[in-house]
Amino acid sequence: MMHDMHSSQYLERVSSYSWRKHAQRVLRLTRGRCALIPFLPASECHHLHYRNLGSETMVVDTVPLSVLGHAIVHAGFFWKTPLHGLVNLWLRLTTLLLAVLLRPKLAIVAVLVVVAAWYTLAPRVEAAYASVVASVTWKR
């Protein structure tokens, strides 16, 4: 079942104790740095999608963002467009990069997550790219 950020399931989840603990772990992963604008402190945990609502996994389902980064990600330019998948991929990769740079012992885990994410996301990224290219009118 798909959820959105206004559904009762979503609102129940983000007000729960387990969500607060998950969000704290996500913020600690990058030592409080925003995945979109790393020089800003992260204070919010952003859902990349709602498929695993209630059993989110760091990086796969949620990433740390600053207030400004969160507002940018939810801006109409990215949200519900073919760019959404690319932005999510970017957020996952920067979260992993920050985690590895700030916590070197996570390097091996990060590599495994990136490989798994790539095999999961590559077809969607390619489809989004093809959609964008197909929608562009080429002029000579």
C-alpha cells in the first residue's frame, strides 16, 4: 500500500517513539550533516519513499536533511517528476559518502549498500533519464 505524508499511517508513524529513535540514528550516521547541503546541520529525517513505512532502513528509505535541504527536496521542481528518482539516488550517495568520510569504519558497509542500491535503482534511473531525454525537443 502506498502512503503519502498526509495519510493517517504516516502521521502515526512520525509521531511514534520508534520513529524518533530511527530519526536519531539517521542523523548520527552523518554526524548531523545534511545529505543535500553538507555544510548545513541536519535536523530532519526525510523519507525517500513510503514503501517501507514503519520498517524504514537508513539510506535506502530515509536520509538526513537540513530544514533548507528538506524544503528544496520537496519543491515542485523535484517532487513527482522524473528527476525525483535521480534526486533520491543523489541523496543516498551523499549520505553514504558523508558516513564513510566521517566514520571510516563504515566503508565496507557503505560499499555493500551502494552495490545493492545500484542494482535496485539502476533500471529506474535509466528509465527516468530516458523519459527526460524523450521529452526534450531537439532543435538543429
